[in-house]
Amino acid sequence: MSFFATKLEMILHERNISQSALARNTGVDKSLINKWVKGRHIPSAHFMTKIARELSMTEQEVFFDSSFTSSCKDKKST
């Protein structure tokens, strides 16, 4: 699984947001969200912006910053 896929799945889990809700709120097809979460595809810049806005994060935080993923892994192990 890609870094982005792992991170997106953790963010959604941490915030209790379903793939369906993310799809509905961004106007992206649910099957495409699922492909991103499963690591089958990486979103284009256009969709990266939509996802980041919906999550109230910057593109940098969602797609490139490993600190959120690390904090999620730490919480899972406790």
C-alpha cells in the first residue's frame, strides 16, 4: 500500500469519516475514493485539493507530511 493510501485511510478512521461521506462531500465517485484508499490509484492534483479542503488540511499535510501517520500509528499501538 502506498504512503498516501495508508495516510488517507488513517485520517478517515481518526476523523470517523466514511469513504462514502468523503465521496459525497467532494463530488468524487465512491469507487475512486476506494481505489485511493486501497492504493490502486493516486489522485490528481485537482482531487488532492478537493480532499485537502474537505479534511480542513493542506495538500502538504495530507499527501506529504508523515507526522500525522506516525501519530496515528502511535495511537493504534496503545
